[in-house]
Amino acid sequence: MTRFVSLALTAFLATPALSGELPPAVTDDMFAATSPAMVEVGRLLFWDPILSGNRNISCGTCHHPKFGTSDGVSLSLGEGGTGLGPERKPDSENMPEQRIPRNAPAMFNLGAMEFTTLFHDGRIQADPSQPNGLRTPLDQEMVQGFSGVLSAQTMFPVLSQDEMAGQYSENEISKAVRSGRLTGENGAWNLIAQRVRAIPAYQSAFEAALPEVAAGRPVNFTDISNAIAEFINWEWRSDDSPFDRHLRGEETLEGAARHGMELFYGKAGCSDCHSGPFQTDHAFHAMAVPQFGPGKAERFESHSRDEGRFRVTGKEGDLYAFLTPSLRNVALTAPYGHTGSHRDLAAFVSYHLDPSKGLTAFDRTQPILHDFKGKEIWAALEDDTEAERIAKAAERNSVSLSEDEVSALLEFLHSLTGANGADGRLGIPDSVPSGLQVDH
């Protein structure tokens, strides 16, 4: 241990003075504990379409290792689509109503205990003042038993008609959701739990994982979500990148990557927001990312705006602010931004250096979009008043970097890619207990 500390200190002291300090190395005690039995049942459930209303979409459909634990497109097609990633297409016999309004976020390190706020707008947060310890859009309807924010977050997509639940009248779960029945015997969550309980392999797996289930308690919806959370925690922990090894004193970043690190924690100001062990301050910032797609609007609303954190808090200072993402494996998680506005990491970095200018000159060929004739895709971007509001809200002043400095910054960002990348520790199961098709 003494040698480890000495090596880490030597590596730190060898780094030129930075205006922002390097973060501490990631350690085991930063992560919530997991049990192998829960991880394994969570793995099967993550890949099993049994959780979706029409039994055709799993968590892995939009969070796939092939696409950096996202789906490789700007705005996903959930229910009503077939295929994976950029190849996903609308089902001609069951057309989706609209695209998903925001880019599917990556899964890396979400099991770390410092991640207490999730979703682009932070609508799920740890809150000790609440009876269940969570603040969510469901307020007091949110049942108790979720192990934390990651458990709660994993199960909200099953309530979304565009993501996993399906459209009204298509199945018993979508009917429950549309009718506002989420909890109780005939609520959407319990209907999903009934499906899982009815599969002997899942019942046996939960009995092996949870003594109270072995003693006779029925498998609850929260058991399902807790298992998936433990799986995500285990599967996509990523702290073995060259940068991580640099922080631990096991090797030293050199050349362009080292220069990029100095820029990141210095002149470029990236660490103002991308701070801490996982390079996020877990706060919300308005960065003038281009808005397109259906926006965050209720079904009775006709606009295509997405006002970000403001829709959660109602505070004017939160207009167009979105949660700072962690940057581990960022080179694998294109496209970037809450709308997936940029397919190219270099283009997104350059955009961030001068967001207002970037918004004016936004290249519409950057997003990766499915061929889908839904709601007018560019409506918000073509609304001059809305574009002006987005630009005005931007917090960041322009930063001037040379081409060589931008290249160095990109080399550093590539040094954040872990040795296992998006592959994970356990990988995709060959099959799942429901017998439904797994998205390989």
C-alpha cells in the first residue's frame, strides 16, 4: 500500500502545474456493493424483452455494447422499431408515434455512489427528505424498495409508451400506464413483476438471491429493478483506462495525451464542469446544444422545445441546462449532446469551445437519424426566437485553442477509454429465461 501511494504521489508531482487539480484515482469503496446472484439475474433481465409491453424491446436494445452502451444514433426509435442501432427501422405494421426526445445515455460507472442524480434533466435524484429516499416525477406514488437512483432509473423506461411500454390498447401494461395505474395489484409495475414471477427460472434465481423471496415473499417490481441496477454497477464499471493508470501511478501519460490532459485541467477549462473521479460535477449547465426532434412536450402540447432542467425545477436559471455527463469511454459513446447533435467527437469539442457561434453554424449532417417521417425534426432549430433563447442561456464563454491543442485534447479524451471498453465483464447472454430473442 505504501508503495502504491508513493507511486501515485510521484506521478502527480511529475505533472506540470495545472489550474485545476487532477482527481483522485477510482477505488472500490466508491461503488455500491453487489452480490453475484443479483448481478446474474439482473444480467438476464437487462437483456430480456419480457419487461416491455409488447415483449419486443429490452434494456439492451438502446444500451448496447456495440454502441458504447448507448445505441449509436442521435434520437432513438423505441417501441415500433425493429433492428439495432443505426440500422433500426420503423415497423411498417406498428409504426412508432415519435422519436425518443433525447439521446440514450451511456451506462459507465453509474454504480458509483456519487451518482445521485440521473437522466439528462435530473428528474430522478436521491432525496433523504422523501419517504423512499428518492425524488422522481411520480412523487409520492413512487413505491418504496428501490435500492437507489440507479434502480429507480432503470425502471422508468418501462412506463414510457415510446420507449418500452407500447402504445395505448396494445397490451395490458400500456393500458395501465395510459390509465395512470402504476402501482397496486393492477398497476403497470406489478403486471411486469407477474410476468417475471411466472417464469420458473426467474423465480428460482430470485429465491437464490434474496432470502425473503426464498421464504415466500413474492418477487416485487423493485426486486427486478434492484437486480438490473446491480448488474449495471458490475458490468460497466470502467476504471482501467490509460488515464486511470496514470492516476494510480502505474504508468504516465506522455506526448499529446499528456498535453491534452494539461489543457483539460487548465487552459481549456473542461474540468470546470467535468471534475471529480468520474469527470462530472453532477450539476446542470446550459451549453447551447442544438435542439431538434420532438422535444420534451406533453401529448397535449404542440411545441418541439426542450428546456432541460427547467421542466423539473421551474427555475428560470435552469433553462436549457442539462446534466454534465461523465467522460469515461467518451470516444465510444457517439453521438454527443442531449440530442446527439454531433456524431464526431472533434466537432463536438470544437462546438463546446464557442457554443453560440457553433449553434449559428450548426451542421445538420452531424446527427445520426433514422429515416422516419415523424414530427418535423428541425422545428425548434428553425424557430429564431427559440434558437436565440438557447444561445442566450449558454454559460460558457468562447475559448481559443489552436488546431494542435484541439488534437491534443482529443488524444486525452481517447486516453479515457478503458481496456474492456463497452464489452463489459460478463457480456451478452446467449439466451434469456423467457425464450424471447436477445439483441446480440
